[in-house]
Amino acid sequence: MKYTTLPNTAIKISKICLGTMTWGEQNTEAEGHEQLDYALDKGVNFVDTAELYAVPARAETYGSTEKIIGTWLKKSGRREDIILSTKIAGSGAYTAHIRKNGFSKEALTEAIEGSLKRLQTDYIDLYQLHWPTRPVNCFGVRSFPHENFKKRENNFVEVLETLNDFIKQGKIRHIGISNETPWGMMKYVRAAEEHSLPKPITIQNSYSLLHRTYEIGLSEVTLEENIGLLAYSPLANGVLSGKYLDNTPEGARMTLFPRNVRYTSKQSERAVRKYLEIAQKHGLTLTQLSMAFMYQLPFVTSTIIGATKMSQLKENLASIDIELSAEIIKEINAVHAVMPNPAP
């Protein structure tokens, strides 16, 4: 495994983070525990979850992933061996079964206390805001929803003040944001500077060969402000493994949840086939090419992988040892130049 540090801290984390959002839906508790044991044995020490999980979000499975991690922590006694991150759910119809009061002090308090209980721990290393409470273009929305825009009273300072109280109580150590925009990120940074409050040290946004829009604006901000990207969906929900090119495998995520179409456009399929050609030319699998591309980016602090099968987890973790040549990077960028960001 390779390691780095969370920005502005001395906390060492693995360059691969174990994602967990399928646990409690596609994966059982026993399978989640098996993944944790294997990942830690291979040097992973960074684990990411959210109160929302399992995905897709349903009232029946709310908090189930955190509970699975909690039972593993209790059984294994290995809390000090992992850097644990979780998130408060954003607002909207998708999370109406959780709460409807955004990132208010009451909402943050309820969410943090609930996560601590389910995770069976006294503290969370990195606490994140899952997505903004204001309308933004994320989760497959390409353009900013300007038709819904209106001047809003945003509570950036209140959010940081509430989170700071929990830092002082020792219940969380650091904070991060997720699915944010350059404007939103800078509002948090400015609020932290002006009010002597904790600054977000990470941003968790999607990034893959099919979705590189992070490079437009956000990469500059994060490099200048020393905020690390925790890149999720590096395989674009499995599309960049190539398994959906000629069929829809039984039991796969797109088969079980056909409404999840973010990465399945015709443009995406054409791009995937081009990237597959590059991988095969250089003796790599498409998964290896897609994952290794992430590791050489200067703004990526850690890449979040998720797997429903142990074989997938093993391949993903093994990709950390692959380094792409300048020739391969040039060929990847040539595809991107003619088919940029087919999946927003």
C-alpha cells in the first residue's frame, strides 16, 4: 500500500480508501466484515461511510452500513487501526425519510450522535457534509440549475461553529465537504478564516476517466488551499471495469438498480471502448488502467473504492502498484480531448 497524509494534519492514510455504501443492501454484515479484514491486511487504514448508506437510500436500510462497521469495530477491537470518515446526509426528497432540516445545528447534532452510536465509537476522524443543501449540479446533473436559483441565506458560519463545538468535545477530529462546487468550497474557506473556525481539509467528489470536470475550477482551488480530493466512483459504478459493454451481468448494480444511469450513456460506452483499447494495448485490464490513472494526480489525496465481491476488492487494491507511463497518459488524454466528460 502507499500512504499520504490528510491535508493540514499529521494523520497518515492509505492512498486507497475502503468505500462501504453497498453494505446492508448488496452485501451482508459478514461480507462487510470480510472486506474490512482483507483491506486492513493489505495496508488500507482509511474507511469511508455515511449515515445515508446503504445505497440506494431507503428508510428500511438507513444507517445499516454504519451498524455493520460498528459491529466489526466491537468484535475486532481495531478502532485505533483505522481512520474513519462518515457524513451527514444532504437535504431533498431522496433523504426525506432521514430529516428535513438541512445542516442546522439540530440536524448536525442528531446526525453526529446517531453515527457515533451506530459505529460504536467515541469519535469520528473525518466528518463530512454529504452534499450541499442548496441546488447545485452534482449526481449526474451537467449544468448549474439556474432556473431554480434565488438569493439564499446560507449558513456556512453556523455549520462550522456547530462542527467546531463537536471538535472541542472530542467527538470529531476534522471536517470535510462533499459534492461541492468551487464557490461553496471557498465560502467555507473564507468563513473559517474570518471567524477562526476549522477549515475543511477534504472534499469528496466523483472523479473518473468518464467524469473529469473536477479539473475545471475545483482542482485549482484544492491545490491552492491545500484541500485533498477523496475521489469516489473511480470506476464509474463499475462501468470502467468493462463488464457492461456487451451485457448486463446478473447481480450487478445496474441490473439491480436500472434507474442508476449516470454512467451509461452512449457517449460513455464509446469512451469506455477507447480506454479498453489503450488498456489492452499495454497489457492492463480496464480496471487497472482506470484506477492507476487516479494515483498519479497531484490533487487526489485518496481514491475511494467499493466492491460487492472479494475478487473486485482484490483487483482494486492490487492496482496501487501500477504506474502508468507518459505514453499511456498521453493516449488517455487524447481520448479525453475528443470525448470529454461523457458522464457528468
